[in-house]
Amino acid sequence: MNPDFFISKLTEKLTIPLPGLKVQLKMSPLGRITRLTRFLKSKHVKKSGVLILLYNDNGRLFFVLTQRPIYNGMHSGQICLPGGKFENTDIDLYNTAVRESQEEVNADASEIIKIGMLSELYVPPSKFFIQPYIGYAKIKPDFKKQASEVAEIIYVDLFAFNENPIILKKQIPTNRKISITAPYYEINGYTVWGATAMILSEFLYVVNDLMLELKHQTLLAK
């Protein structure tokens, strides 16, 4: 499928109501609903923006994930989307997501086209409110990792991932010295769980729904 054509249709798709929490929760660790209920009563949250950066690589669409370095912190070694905390100099959370993507993986902000956003998500352990965005680069960015924030850049073929997402469940150790039972995506040998998996769950729902619509339209045209 032509990447630019797919992106144009995805942009349209993102203008209609999103499935939101009911789809996010399919990849949620146990106890998420209880903690979300507590969040709805709390005003003490931090804001952040993350980016699903789609790009054209020889006629196929990819996006990137990053692995955090090992450090003495809550999200040590985890797989995440490029992005980070809102700064006072940011215009909005989209600006946050793009700025952080440029800093973390060297994605040129001037070459990223904003195509839409997904449903917001709250992360109880770190008290972060995350706004996911989707952007598109017509050519593959010159990816380079910022060593202080990124241990590895993970390249994901969107259509291959959508056609065969590997969803498993296991006990996952956390940085609070406990293990929790959580569903996860296995992507290129990496365990992708928590907030990132919940964001990708909604993203795949939208992508899969769009793919079915396009196939149906193709059949009707024959």
C-alpha cells in the first residue's frame, strides 16, 4: 500500500471519536482501573507528550520505540515511545513530543507532519498524564540515539506488527521491588508493556479498523 495514501486515510480516521480507555485497558496491568479511579479525584499530575513517528522506508511504513538506559529510576530499561515531560517553553504537548523526539532520536522536527492524536492516558506510578500524538516523515529520519536517554532505537514495521501482534502475559518485575502480572507485546524480541502497550493497543485498533475499511472499499470497486 502506498504510504502517503495510507497516511491521508489515517489522518481522516483520527478525526472521528476514538475507542479510548476500553481498548487501552486490554493491555493494562492488573489494578489499573482502581488507580485510574483515584486519578480522576486527583489534581496533582504532570503532563507529557509522546510521539508515534511513522516514516516511509522504501515503500513501507515504520515507527520507532526506544529502550531507556538502566538507571536508578522508575522506568529503568523499559521500552517507550519518544517523548517526555512538558516544559514551560513548549507551546503545547505536541511541541513537547516533537522536541523530545528530536532530542532522543534525532528526528528533524521540521520534517514531521502532524496527522492526529490518540486518547490521553494516566500512568499511576509516575503520576504522568500522557498525550500520544502521531506524526509522519515522508523519508526516513537520520536516527541517532541520545546516549543519556536512549539505550537502543527499535524499528517497527507497522503493517507486519498490525497483521501479527504477539500478545503474551507474564510476571514483570517493577522498580518498586515487586512483580506484577501484565499483558505485553513482544516486538523484535523486546517486552513492551505498561503505558506504551496501552497506547499501541489503541493505535493498532485504529490501524486495523482502517485496513478493514480499505479492503472492503477495494472489494466493492471490483
